[in-house]
Amino acid sequence: MVNDNSYDIIVVGGGHAGCEAAAAAANMGNSVLLITMDLTKIAQMSCNPAMGGIAKGQIIREIDALGGYTGIITDGSTIQFRMLNMSKGPAMWSPRAQCDRMLYSSLWRSRLESISKVSFYQDVVNGLIIENRTVIGVKTSLGNLIYSKCVILTNGTFLNGLMHIGSIKIPGGRASDASSHGISEQLLEYGFTVGRMKTGTSPRIDGRTVDFTLMIKQEGDKFPGKFSFLNSPVKLEYQKPCFITYTNQEVHQVLESGFQDSPLFTGKISGVGPRYCPSIEDKIVTFSGKESHQLFLEPEGWNTCEYYINGFSSSLSREVQLKALRLVPGLENVKVFRPGYAIEYDYFPPTQLKYSLETKILSNLFFAGQINGTTGYEEAAGQGIIAGINAHFRIKRGKPFILNRNEAYLGVLIDDLINKGVDEPYRMFTSRAEFRLLLRQDNADARLTKKSHDIGLASDERLFQTEEKQRYKNLILDFLYSYSITPETINPFLIENSTSVIKQKVKLYEILLRPQINIFDLFESLNFFQDDSVIPLELRKEIFESAEIYLKYRGYFKREKILADKIQRLEHIFINSDFDYDSVKSISTEGREKLKKIRPLSLGQASRISGVSPSDISVLLVHIGR
């Protein structure tokens, strides 16, 4: 039996959370062991082959700004890129990329193998080594005892995972992968609360058997962007299209015929599913009056005919799924590579965590990803990088790295988890962020790279590029504020863009403030900044866009910043960890119970706990002495 292995940090699980956790911890100087069941499935895209989307794209850009790799890996494996919500304001713009699923996984493994302080081991962790309520290592199914100063659990859907396809139940954490046992049972003995959740995935189909002429083709952006703020290469010579089709009443009738064997409706599944990504069964029941539902066919890679059917997540029998699919326009002769399935698994309610993602019950143990009740690659990766950073500071006895709600979507994510908990798989939305105008995808580097560089994660190169971008942006803004334009020069352009002409000289920024005018067309018509002599060509789109957003929305940004600063003051009114809430009779019963359970560190945190009322906060203010 091997019992002399020792590392600074052990990361259990090689998914999106585990990869970012291992990379961050190692890049900050720690020896890291990444243990996973199958080293050929590092950062596996178990669900759809896409990254980003509404709010999720912002998270990837924040990970990148912090020095993580999800953005870089996505850029290297992108087969189609779209910026969503461009018809709305910039706070809602969200990048999304279709990826080559196999290439994505391969690039992640190569990236991790290039980090000398990351070691790998293929095995199943079935227990933790615990002394004096402190985790000091892990036990594996092969009998190994491996020691460390911190352990990060990123087990995804593998803890007591159980898959459902109709009446068939298969123990497993993912198609073709076994589930993991032992950890939940051990932590339950130490006083942890364990719950069950469920998620699901759609059938994968053979694109050679699809009639795409009966579907709506969806192309990528004409001028595709990317995720990483670094000048990393994007191998996107052309883009693969996605396709849209729709279900119909015949499809719904076939699906309903399988409900008697559906684990969703027969009580075989005990876990709670994601409300915002429901199965096709859920949709036709919840929206019974709707005649059709959109299906989105996503290619799985450059060199495969496999397609993912987004919108058809199902736990019905294989026969029912196939019969229903063949009634969908374009899928009349479809062949299924593998059916959709539902999976239920253990999770730990995240109110048991500190802001650092370290558990409150056991020291030196961190949770990240679906183990905390979240759903999505992006949410998992974001938690992973924060857990990796804070495991480093736990070892170094440093102050935890915490992002506030007005600093990052990652701050919103973690604050929501530990204060509100989850009653369904948590998914990030822009609506969850009260300061989303400040938390745009375009300014993630300006918000976070300096913070990350200060703690030793973001590289000098990243900081330099962030500062260069800001310098170029200021140069553009100074020019717009100082340059005066004559009617003779600008009026033909204004007429062409259906906006009123000017009668005397005005500053150029006044022209750009008009909603009909964008900075790209304006500078092109005047032949300003059109060569590499001032701003490098590869940065021009990003710099122009950033300057225009700031100029047109600066009044809104200022108001939101003032509000954020006011609310932030509550974060600096601290509450002693042993505060006796029972002695304060004026606090509501529900508020008192929630405060005793969460033990908030500040009045700001207390104000965001579900069940704690504004009057409870006022009472606390009096008792704290403010």
C-alpha cells in the first residue's frame, strides 16, 4: 500500500471546476495532484458542446481576466462564435461559442500537462483522511493514502450518481462512467447536510441522417470575436452552422405515451431538476398549451457527423425518444448515436461554505462546481479558480480572495450560493446581478486582472495588455472630447445615417452620442485610426467598442457605481462570529434562525440572506452600535 505520497493540494475531479482549480493552485506555486477516474476525459463536455451564453459568457471572460484558461481553451476549439443580445444594451451582450468537444478536452489536458507543478493520477477517491476535523488527504479505491495540506472536491454528478432512461436505471456519473461512493456517506457522519439533484442531457444523433434543408440555418457572426483578452490565436478559418427546427403536436403525443415509464413522473427520480433547462417532458407538461418547442442542432466538432439536440433533454425510453424525433421536420430518418438520459446525484447545500469555498465544518476542505448545487460548465469553472486561489491562501495563512457582488459575476454567484442556498440547480443570469452595467463582458480585464496580478496569479503579460488596452481607450476618448468637427465634413455622413445635420462646429463625442451613429462607421468615414500607426489592428475592434460603450453609457455607469458604493458600506460593518442572536428579541424568528445558521461576517452579507428582513438589519445596526 502506497502511503507516502504528499502534495500541497489535491483536486478530486477532472471536470471544468477541477481543471481551473488545479491550474490556479499550481500557477501560484503549489504542488498539485489532480485525481480523476479517466484521464482521457479531462474537461469533458458531458452536455452540449458550447461555452458561454447569457451571463455565462461574462463568467468565462472573468475567469480569463483572473488568469484562468477556460477562455483560451474555448478560443482554440471554437467552431462557431456569436455575440448574443446585440440588440440590447452592452450589459446584456454575451459571447457564446460552439466548440469541437474532443479538441476542447485535448487542449485542456495539454495545457495542464504544460504546468510542471500539476501531477496526475487515475483512480477513484472514496474517502477523506481527517484528523481533528481537518482534512489532510484522500483515500482511493486502489488503497492509496495520499496526503495534502488542502483538498478540493469537484465531483460533478458522480457522487452516488444514478442515470435513468425510461424504466432502466444505471449507476454512473455520466454515460459510460461509473459513479463514486463513500465521500457523501463519510461527510454525512461529520455533520454535513447532503441533498439530491438531477440534470439531464439530450440525444446525440447522426448528422448524415438529417435533412438540413428542412431546417433554419444559423450562421456565426460575420466578424467573430473570442473570449480571451490575450492575443491568443483563434483557428477559425470558417464557421460551422447550427440548425433550428421545431417539435409539433404529433411529437408531443408520442412523448406523452411514454410518461407511464418516465422516471420523472413515476417518482423514481428524487432529485430536483433545473427549472431553466427543463427536459422535453417537463416542457410539454408545463406549457401544455404550446403547439411547438424549438430544437437547436449543434455540431459536436470539426471532423464528426455527431450532433447534439439542444432542447430535447429527456429521460424517456430510447424507443419513445427515437419515435418522437422522427416526427420532427428534418429528422424523419434520423439515427441516434445514444439516447438522452437523466442523472441524479448528491450535492452539499452551499450554505455550509465560507466565501472562500472552504467548508465551515471541516478545515482545509473546499467544494467547487456541481457539488455545490450549480449547473453549467462556466459556473463550475468559475468556482474552481476561486477554490484553487483560496486553497493556496489557506496554506500560506493569507487573507482569502473574495470578490464582491459589484466586482464580478463570480462574486454574485458565490454570494448567492452561501447566503441563499439552492433549491434547484443554480444557473447564472444577468438578472441576478444588481450591478450588471458595471459587470460587462468587455471590461472584465479592467475589473479583475490587477487584483489577480496582485495575488500572484495573472501574469505580467496579462497586466501589461490590460494597461495597454486602457491607455488606447483613454487616447480615443481624449480625441473624441477634444476634436471639433465642421458641418461641411460631417453633414454628408449624418444625412447618410438618417440623423439631423449640424450648423456649427461640435466636439466629435457629441456626434457619437447619437443612437444612429456607431464609432466604427464614424471613424471609417473620417479616416481616423484606420492603420496600425496608433492602435494595433488586432486590438482596434475591442478598443473602439470599449470607448463607445463608456461614452454612451457613462451617466448610467456613474449612477450605478454610486449605488454600489452605498451598499458596499454595509460590507464594512462586521459581525462577531459568536454574536448571540438569541439575545436580540426584536429580530424575526425566521431571520434569527437563518442568521444563526449562516453566521454572516458582515451586515452586508446578513442583508442578502433569504428570510432576513430590512427591519432585522435595522435592529442589528442598533445592537452593533451604529
